[in-house]
Amino acid sequence: MHTTKPDKSVIQPSKAFKQQISRSVNAVILFVIVYLLLLLGAIGCAIIFGALGVGIIALKAHWVTIVFGLGLIFSGLMLVFFVVKFIFKRNRDHYGERFEIFEADQPELFSFIRQLTAETGTDFPKHVYLTPEVNAYVSYDSTFWSMFLPVKKNLTIGLGLVNSLNRSEFKSVLAHEFGHFSQRSMKFGSYVYNMNKVIHNMLYDNDSYQSIIDKWASFHSFLRGTAWINVQIIKGIQFILRKVYVFLNKNQMSLSRQMEFHADAISAYVAGSNNAITASRRLDIGGMCYNTILNYWNAEIKDKKRADNFYPQHSEIVRQFSTLNQLAIDANGLPVVHHRIAALDNEQIVIEDQWASHPSSKDREAALEALNIPQPIEDQSAWSLFNDADQLQRKFTDDMYSSVNEINTFEKLDLEAFKAKYYKDVNENNYHPEYRGYYNGRHLNNFDIDEAIRQSENDKGKIRFTELFTDEKSNLPKRISYLADDIAKLDAIIENRIESGVKSFDFKGTKYPNSEAASVKELLNQELSEAESQVKELDKDLFIATYKNAETDEQQKLRDGYILLFKDQKQDNGDYEIYNNVWAAFSPLFNTMPYAEIERAVAQLYKVEKRLKTRLQEIANDDAYKAVMVIEQAEAIKKYLSHNWTYFAYPDYDNEAIATLEIALSSFIAVINERTFKLKKQLLEIQLSLLQQY
């Protein structure tokens, strides 16, 4: 790739960046002014209370006047202490589990970082840390003095990020972070950070302060009066601080978003906008897959199984995700991301989050594309910069299990054992990949099977599965879900359930005032209705196509399978109603209530659980349901049915009874879902085999 040196003007702060800095400066100044006024007000109150207290005592030396006068003096002094007590608060910042690395151990990585700091014109980081996540960030030890003195910054690199990128993309991410090193506006982050600690201290860290006030007030009723005055003044101070907090942090978050755009420009200048864009896409995918593998192994802890090395297994999940989303794989097993895939961007309604510290990935990519600074691609894995990568990966894998009890007794699964187990679990608990998630998380739409059969007999010729089941059609259920989410956002706007400061929203890239929310909602409702109709039609068409492809005996088997599934789904609807009714009556028992309310709640629970007991007795005697039960579920249901449980006998709950119902209820919903899943999976396997014959 032929490249020329980009114009250095691209890394100059934008007009919007400079404007936001001015606003942030104003917000910081406002806080300082408000705080000084509150401090002066507290001192003024202390002086007035002190003068009143001394005057009352001097007026007449009596124990009543002495008590009341001392109470006023103490109340005034405590007001001053309330405003300055943050000075005596010790704070510790927590960045999670970090492991510092040194140049002696990682010479190539440190050489890479040193070269990059030279290219970005920044200082070498004070410390370099590693963490397990898909992440990289700049941090510094923010103290009161860091607002006034220069502070060396630290760099933290997540190994999940390394696992998701090639060298060029890794360079672009680090260049972005070093772009933050060069931003003097980061100083405002230190100001806001420390000011937030002050506000938080006065709003929430008041247990010891309240304890002092309560003890003082407990000595005499006159002192309770002075304590009440103190509390009312503090409530006023806190009301003002809440308003300042919103103003201060909204401006800081806006500045933070502009800082991200500026750091992206530096990244593009040094490493290429093309590499920054693909890094963004790969990190989004890497992050999703990291959560998938993390959740998988968390679920395996109960069976005493663990990963021997988390990162090759993470890469395997990335490969699987790429295959499912029809992305090519490069030599490093990374997805080829020439465009943003639907799985990453599905929303049409975008409400700007004024509390977000980062712009959306789409907005950042649009800004990078506008810069258009291509740079060569080094397609080696970012791991090539690390010494003993396998050892590092295993160390962090071990650290992730450090809090698990008896971890030494766990079975370690290497990559091949993981793949065998993972894909076995996936195949058992998911529909065939050819369906691309079309049938996930929903019931098949019911239709008249005999009418569909007559339609198949009238239509001539067989239908190819690939012609019927296109990418667009297979994505319809997901589209319905995304449309429902967008409509919910519009409902929040229409009903004023969102931040009052949000005055507009984006729809398909165009900005609309909030007054247009109802009109846009009507359009989306039409799209939703059309998509739901298309899914209903496609469910029926898939049956018809399968029936046309099948032989006579297979046709009967298919027909019977659909009839049984539709019957089972109808039964599920009734079971869901039972579950929801029992849970609605059961859940209040987990809250603190007066005894009279507890007795009413328990009476309602006894009433609605009658249907649950009847249905669970039917399930316990039904071979079709028993076939999908695990031992623990069968025992939980049996225990629940074996006794008429009393959940509350004044004055105490029966915790065993409550736990028994809770486990039985979760077993009930799990069994009926598993029964329907198995039935549906079996039917869909038959359907796919017949569809693919032609």
C-alpha cells in the first residue's frame, strides 16, 4: 500500500473539542465558586449559631439555656465539619487485578511502546500493566495534589485485546491511548474526579457524621431540636450539590467524548484510519466473545471443570462467531471485517447518552473514515510482541480462578477437550446452525396444517431451502426484537421517562426533535407488523416446502410432529401463566412488610399455587416430561409435592418452605422449556434433512 505522510493538522484539537474544554473549565469554576459559597455559608451559620448559643447562656445561666446554647454551638461547628470532612477521608482507587510487567521480561513490547511514544510525541508510561480483559486504558494516581502537579500516567493492556488484534491494529489502539497521554485536557478529569469525591463524601459518606449527630441528640430533647436544624441545613447543601454534580459531570462526559475523537485522530495519524477502524470492529467482536467464554466457564465451576488456557479458547469462540456471521477468517484466526456486521449494529433509534464517556462505535468509525489516512497492515498477531505468551496466558487464566474454592481439584480442559465439550453442549442446546438462530427464543407461529398441506399439493415443483431461507428472511426474528427495542426507546421519549436534557434522537442517521417521536413510532410499528407477518408466512412456507420434498411416510411424520409441537406450545402458554401468577404472589415474601401484609400475601400465594401443584403432579407422572428432567429437578418437585408447606407462621417465615417452593418453581419452568426445546429440535432436524434433499 502506497502512503504519504498525512497532514499534521488532523491531530490538532477540533473546534468542538476546544468549545467543550471551555465549557468544562466553566463547570469546574462553577463548582469551586459553589463550594466556597457553601463553606462560607457553613462558617457564617457556625458564627451565628455560636453567637446565639453564647448569648442564650449569658442571658440566664440555667441548665436548660446551657444545654440549648451548647447544642447551637455544636450544631454550627458540625456544619463546618460536614463541608470539610472529605479532607479526612482516605480514598483508594481500584482498577481490578493488574499485573505489572517490565522491560527485562518483555523487551520487544517495551521497544514497540517506546517507538510509539516517539511517534506520538508523548512520555513513556510510568508503569505498564496487564489485565485479562478486552481493554486498554490510561490511568494515573489521582490525588488532591494531582490537580496542581504533573502526574506520570500508566498504561494498562488487556490480554483479551491482544488476542483480538493484529500488530497494526494493536499499534492503533496504543496510539489512541498515547493520544490521551498528550491531552492536557486530561487534567480536567483529575479536577472532576476529585470534585466528585468531595460531592460523594457530602452526599453519601455520612454514616459516622450521622452517628455523632444522633448521639448528641439523644442526650436531651433540646439537643434534638438543634440537631434537626443541622439536618435541614445539610439537606439544603445536598440539594445544591446534586444540581452541581449533574452540570459538572455532563460537561465532563461531553469533553471525554471529544477527547476520544481526538485520540482516534492521533491513532489514525500514526497507525492509519484503516487499522483503527478494523481494530474497533474486531474489539467489539472480541469483547462479545470474551463474555461468551467467561460465562461458559463460570457455569462449569459447579461441575469442577476449568480452562487450562483461556485465550486459545477465546479465539475459538471468535472463529465460531465469525462462521455464524459469515465472516472470513485470516491466518491468525481473526475475522475479516470489511464492514460492520448486523450483529454489532441493529438499532435505528439512537438517543445520545449524555452520561457516556465514549462516543458510539459507529460515530467513531464515521470520523475515522472521514480522515481517510490509510497505512500498511502488519497482519502478524499482536502476541508476536510478547515473550512467553503461552506462559502469560496460563498465569492470567490461573489468576481468574484464584477466588474459587478447591480449584486444585478441578479438571483442566485444554483447547481440544474444550472444543469437544463446548460444541457438544452447543449442539445439544441449540438448533442446527443452518437455521442461523431463526427459531431461537420463540414459539413457531401456529397455522392450519391441513390447509397448508392442500396448498402444497396445489403448488407445482419443489423449493430449494436456500431460495426460501435467505439472509434477510433468516434475520426477521432478530429484526423484530430490534424494532421492539427501538419502539421502547420512543415510548420512553413520549412518556418523558428519559433524562429531561435529551431534546432529540437519531432515526436512520437523521436527527429528529422529541416531538416527532410519536410519528416515528408509527412508522416502526408498521415495520414491526410487516416483519411479524413475514415470520408467520415463512414458518408456514418452510413447512410447505418440507412437505413437498418429503415422501409419503415422511409427510405423515412431519404432519404429526407439527401437530404435537403446536399442542405442546399451547400447553406451555398455560404453564407460563401458572408460573407468572405464582411468582407474582411469591416474590413479595422477599421484601420487608408489616405482619398484616405478609398474611395477605401468603393467603394469595396459597390460592394461586393450587394450579401449580396440580400441574406439577401431572408433569411428575408424564413420561415425556420425566425424560427431560435431571435428578435434582425431579427431587425438588417431589419434595414440594410431598407436603403442604406453611410459608409463614407468626412471627416468622419458614425458610425451608420458601426455599422448597423457589427451587420447585425454577425446576417447573426449566422442565417445560426443556421439553418443548427437545420436541422442537427433533422436528427441525427432520425438517432440515428433508429441505436439504433438494
